[in-house]
Amino acid sequence: MSDEQEKLIKTTIYLEEEVIEALAELAEQYAKETGQKWSKGAVIRVALSEFFSKRGRIL
């Protein structure tokens, strides 16, 4: 993520329980790897950024 603080807009999404569990696991894994706190929302933002960039759209 960039050094600048990005403005985040609160959004509600509905996900299956298994997806929530997987997001929590990935957040914990990223935290161990980076030494920084990761939230489920941060994992979603990284995943969406990669999804869009693979389709030629840089956000």
C-alpha cells in the first residue's frame, strides 16, 4: 500500500462464512510475514487491487 493515507469509504458487503474465515486467516498470515497489523478489509483491498490490475485497470 502507498505511504499516503487513502480515503476509505465504509461499505457493506455480504460474504459466505467460509470467505470471512479465509480472510481472517490471510490477515493473520500477512501480519506474521510483514510484522504489521492486517485487517480483513485490508486483505480485500489488496485482492481487489490485484483483480483490477490483471484486467488492465490500475486504481
